[in-house]
Amino acid sequence: MSEKAPAMLSLDDVHAIYGKKIRALKGVSLEVRAGEVVALIGNNGAGKTTMMKIIAGLLKPEKGRVTFQGRDLAGLPPHRIMRMGLSLVPEGRRIFPRLSVMENLEMGAFCRSEKDLSREYDHVFHLFPVLGKRRCQLGGTLSGGEQQMLAMGRALMAAPKLLMLDEPSMGLAPVVVDKIFEIIGLINKEGVTVLLVEQNAKRALRAAARAYVLETGMVAVAQDAATLLKDPAVRKAYLGLD
Amino acid sequence: MLAQQILNALTLGAIYSLIALGYTLVYGILAMINFAHSEVLMLGAFTALGLATFAPAAFGSGPSALAAMFVAGMAAAGLVNVVVERFAYRPLRAVSRLAPLISAIGVSIVLQNGVFLWISTQSLSFPRPVVIGQISLFGASVSSLQLVILGAALGLMGLLHFFVESTKMGKAMRACADDISTAGLMGIDADRVIAVTFFVGGALGGAAGVLYGMNYGSIKYNLGFLPGAKAFTAAVLGGIGNIRGAVLGGFILGLLEVLACGYIPDGAQWRDVIAFTVLIVVLLVRPSGLLGEKMAEKV
């Protein structure tokens, strides 16, 4: 009907309960198309992380459908979803603290059968030179920014089609945040589709083509990122600007 | 005298270490104590005995028979452990942390009584396929059997070290021990890794069962209980969940027991008391064990 590319990832009326009775998502529908950077912004508790966990298979939706490249993800465990090309860099980075940097990266490539992954390692070390210097260090000894880079590099080792990033800038110094967003742009140019969850709405909207605003478990606004940046209501609520 | 004591301690410690590794590997990933592990090692010993009794001709004698007994005992113990995990623990994993623990105690009773009812209530003599002689070593006359036991145990520990540090599956095991849900995000099938862990831990227990049988010359349906409990103590002593800790704890416990036997009047009667006193003291003074680390903060 439209000339838009077909959706790579789509959520259709997804409901979720978090914990025992908190209704974290109340009918979320959204789409991510191949090649896009899509941002998902919203306040704490809006349901952003719950949504990411559902897409990755870590939580089961109470109702609704998630499809990736036309395949329904219902009932698939995380490792199967990941093997379809959908990688999540989770909130809080979650690198393996007692594994070295190299071993963390190797785990990122766990599902790949190739023996020789030197191109992938080179790519990651090219994007994040500091990881190259820390190869043998344990993941747990890295700084927060380095851990975020390792978490992203680890996800890239699998050559995902869609990379989901949950709060990549959380707790990081502004310089490091610049670097992370620069890399997100680079990765996208290389052809990886990106779904980005951020509390740092300004950065996210600058990096994304389109964005969804999540409010108490529902999509409040779906709009071009550039338009949202100028939207007075969004500026007031999420950008701290009048 | 002292050299002989030390060799005794090393032999005993090696057996404890092998068993302790089975507890610690499983605990490292699931934070669960596999109380059925002592029965798994007992079944390993009975399988090896069964092989030696019913198919002696097929494996010849001497080293080849010894190897066959090891392989059979280890494979059987590993498989039993995998089956137990699949049917008695996995379905309960999501329920609570206590449920698999109680299930494990149940499995332990079932396996022990199974052997008691269907195989033998008595001690059965356990074959020693290698000729046992006395060898002079550093001025001490030692039994060649002890050297076989020590060598086999150290060899298996070396293999485990290689597996865990250098193979893809071994690294995946460590990744699961660090953070099992994130391992899933890497495309790692945690259920499969858990099954492999139970197999490896069970196989080491099976090897310990065979070594135990050879060391004492006889096996019985309840043979796993005491060494199992002591090896568990050793794992806690070293820091449960920590592989090096399990080995260290096993050898320390072996040494303490043997020295107590040798140097305390009537020490032999106290040897079991020593192990569990050590457990209590360690739990009081250093609950995380000698090499135990506080779990890394997962922010």
C-alpha cells in the first residue's frame, strides 16, 4: 500500500505483566524497518525494558504478537531468537565479569560455526580500539564505558541484522556517550538495523530516524525523530526544555 | 613414615577433589547442591564392577581392563547425572531454589535403595586390574596403587582444566556460571550447557567411585555417602563454585584426615569428626571458603 520497506520487526498489540501484577505493557504496537535507527523513549517505568526483554525472548508477552522477518517469535527461547539475527545489548551491559575481554567476544560469536573469526575481532577492535588493549583483562575489571563498548562489540561478533540497545548511555561520562552514539551511527551505516531505548531522549532522537514515545505501557506518540525534537510537548516532558 | 603419610593424604585428597569438582561445577551454574552426587559416584563404581564381572574377557587384563573400567564408570555416572538433571531438577528449576534440593535428596534415596534392593546389600569385592607392588620413592616404600590413583586423578583434573579454560563449551560453562540469562542472549543454549556440566561432573564422580573401589578393595550400596559428604565439605572449604577451590579443599581435607590418623592418639576414630568440624569452622570463619569470591555485582 505504501512504498515503505516491509517491517523487519513488528509488535502487534503486545501486553505484558511485570512481576506479579504490574501491567507493564498495555497493547504496544510498533515497527522497525530494515536499515532504520528507531528510538524508543519514555520515563522510568514506561515499559521500555520490558518491551526489549519480550522481543529478546527473556519475558513472555501475556497477549499479542512479535514477528521478526515474518516469523512469529512466540514461544522461542532467547538463544533461538538471537540466532535469527536479533541481538540485545541488555540494560546494565551484563558482560561476563570473570571472562576476559577476548572470551566475552568469543561468547558473542558462540552461534557462529566459522573457525576463523579474525575479521570480526578486527572489526570490533577497529570500532573500539580500547578493547584491543584490554584483550586479556577480565570483563569485571573494565570501566563502565569500556564495559558498554565490550557489550556492543560482543553483540556485533554475531553479525546481527537487528541490534537492540537498552540504555547504552546509562551512567557514562558525556565523552563516552559521544563515542557510543558515534559507533551506533557507524554500525547502522554498515547495514545493521538499530532499535535504541534511551532515557537520554535528546541523544536518541538525534541518532534516530523515527521514534516512539512510551508512556505507562502504551505508545503515546510515533513520529519522525526530527519532528519530535521540535515538538513542544515532547521537549517539555522528555528533553527538559520549555 | 611422613612420606608415606603424605602419599596417603594425596591419594585420599585426590579422590575427595574429584568428587568435590562435581558439586562445585553444578553449584557454579545453578547455585544448587546436587545431593544425589554421592549416589552417582557409587553407581560409577558399580558399573565398573559390573563390567569387570560380566565381561572380563572383552577387556583383557592390566591397563586395558583398568581403562575400560574407568570409561564405563565415568560414562555411566555422567549419564545418570544427566538423566537425573533432566527429569528431577530441570522441571523444578523455575519453581524455587529449595525444590530441586529436596528432589535431589529424594533421588539420592531412590538410587541408594535401588542398588540395595536389586544388586546387593553386602560389600562386594572390587577388582584391581593392575598388579600392586611396593615401589621405593624418596626413601619411602609406597604402593603402586596409590600412584595409579593419584596419577589418574591428576590427569582428569588436567583434562577438566583444559576443557573449562580452552574449549568453546568450557567457556560457555563459565559464561553461564557468570550470568545465565545473558548467556542466552549470546545464543548459548543454557539447558544444553547445564546438561554438559552434569555429565562432566558426574563423570568425574564416576572416576572417583572407581578409584575409591580400587583403593578399599570393596564397594557397597552406601559407599557414596561419607566421601560425598566429605567432598562437599571440601568444596565448601575451597569456596563452592570455584574449581581450583574444590581441588585445594579436597587435598587439604585429605591431609587433615591422614595427619589426624597418624598423629593423634586413637586418631582413626576421629577422622570423620575432623572433616565436619572443618566444615563448621569454615562456615563460621569464612563462609565463602578459601578461594571463594563474593559474587560479582550484577548491576
